[in-house]
Amino acid sequence: MMRQTRGVTEQRVSMWSIPQIRSTSLMVFAGLLSFAVMLSALPVWAVHNGIDRGLAGTVMTVLLVTTVVTQLISAPLMRKFTLRSYMILGVALLGLPSIAYPWAVELWSLYIVSGLRGIGFGFLTVTAAVAVQRAAPVGRQGEAIGFYGLAGGLPMAVGAGIGAGLTLSGHFPIVVILAALPILGVLAAPGIEAHPVPQAEHDGLPLPTALRRLITPVITLFVATAAGGAVVTLVPLEITLSSHATIILIVFGAVGAVFRWRIGIYTDQHGHRGVPETLMVVGAIGMAVMAVGFTTLSTVVLIAGVIGVAIAYGALQSVSLDAAFARLPASQATVASATWNAFFDAGTGAGTAIFAALAATSLHASGAMVAGGVAFVLIAGLSLIGTLRRR
């Protein structure tokens, strides 16, 4: 396929044909599958080994905490080593410790294994985002980020269901094998650049200034991923028929992955003007419809609502990452990536906890979803006000 750009005819290459994007996507796919299958499997495995139900969920909490801490400190650490070395370290720490899970039957041992995996997951996610951003063709950064999002979105769409199903049916060793898959990502590492990422010196912004520039995209991301945490938490708790809950979650994962992928092509062509705000309104409508679905326990209504939430959840991930990179100099890409990834995981964790707590009150699940919709509308309004002020 050819395109005309400023009087010059160029060959429009596919993202898959770019070695660094292809290698990064393969490593991210394996890493996110490892994360996703254990997301639902670990609590089940913990309870199976006699750990109290109230503590079973803390195993994944430890993983997420170490992930966020690693993401926050990764930017300065990346001054001395190459993207390739950090990608290898990430997949190794995510995959290798997984092999120990069958023997980790005490809470403390599960914490240790999960903590090590969280460090690997943190390095992988931050480095992968930077690798894709650096390899993106001129004028196609949104598309590259969307392609990268698809590589992470697909395993997240199916991994949790697979991990839970295999563990509940007594096949936890298969889950362990899937969780160890990132080790094979080392085979794709030669496609990643092997020299240090240039860091900000004289051309970089002071860190407080850089972080202020990232406030709008990362807060938008936080609300979107919190909404995602609400969906994956409340649907299995409220919909007692497991097949219906599974269908709703599959629709959520699939729609989110597709929009996370395709939105980048639109923003490359038309820019970001009005896109985040529109997506947040769509998300708010989706959460309102889901509130009705939880009240009536209608699977059809819940699917209609979850499509709206998934559109916002998936597309805002790519839009916010693209915006984060655009707001800082290229030499501070690691700061943008680290901050974005930290807010992604923090939003997911906060959404899971906050919405579950709200649903346990007199608000119930329907009231919790309405609260989430209000948050979407509020942030959309603040984002719009900020945009108008900048103009």
C-alpha cells in the first residue's frame, strides 16, 4: 500500500514488519498471558492450600505493589542499560519464578514468588512501551501504540477465564506452564535495540514540570482502568450463572482489545481533539446501562453496557499513552512510560477494591456503577476545561 506525504510517495509498511515492534509485541503477549492466567488462578490456588479466603487476594496485591514500585524507579535505572537487557530481565523475572508456584503452598512463599514476578512485570511493561514508541514510523505513533495494545489486550481478554477454569478443574500445573511462557520471549530479544536509551539532560524538563504535564492523560487512564477493575470484579460476583458471566467478560475483553488497537489509526489522522472526552462520555453511558443491568439482572442489558465501558477502557489506554509521550521530550520517554504504567496498575487495583467495597454497601452493584459513571463525566468535564484553558 502506497501513501502520498508532502509530495513524496512512501511505502506504508505494516507494524508487524518492523523488527522492534514485532519482537516487543511477542514478548508483551507472553508476559500479559502469564499475568492474566495467574490473576484469577492464584487466589483459587491459595485457598486450595488452606489459606484464608480473606487473604487469598493479597497474593496478587503483592505482585501489583512490586510492579508499581518497579515502574516508578525504572526511569532513572534505564540510564545505564539497554532496552534489550531490561526486556530480557523483565521476561526472565516474570517467567522463571512461576515454576516455583506448585511448591509455594504457604502465604509467605506465594508472596515471595509473586513479588519477584511483579518486578519482572514492571520492567517489561515500562520498557515495552518505550521500545514501541521509539520504533514507531513518523506520523504513525498512535497506530504503533494501538498495535502494541492489541498484543497486551488479547491475552488479558481470555487469560483470566483460562486460569480460573484450569485451576478449578485441578489442572494448575498447566497454568504454571502458561505463566512461565515469558521465558521464551528471550528468543525474540535480538529484535530489540541494544544500546542505552538517550536520557534527558539539558533538553529535558524538570521532573515536577514533566509530571504536571502528564496529569491529564494519567488521571484519564486511572479512571478508565478503575472502570475495568469494576467490571471484572462485579460481574462474577453478581451474575451467578457462570456461563453468562463468562460471556459478558469475553465481550468486555474483546471489544476493549479491538478499540485499544484501532483508535491509534484515527488519532494519527485526526488528532486527539475531543477524543478523550467523547470516550469518557461513552464509558459513563456504558456504566449507567450496566447499573440497569445489575438491577434487573439482565445479561442482554449488561452486555450492552459493557460494550460502552470496554470502548472507553480500551481506547483510552492507547490515547492516554500516546498523549503522555507527546507531552514530554523524546529524551524523557522513560518518565512518560513509567508514570503511565504506574497509573494503569494503580487504577486497576483501586477500581477492584473501591467498587467491590461500594457494591457491599446499600448502593449495591448498580449504585457502584453509577458512581463510576459520575467519575467519568467529572473527569471529562475537567479535561475539557483544561483543553480550553490551554487554547
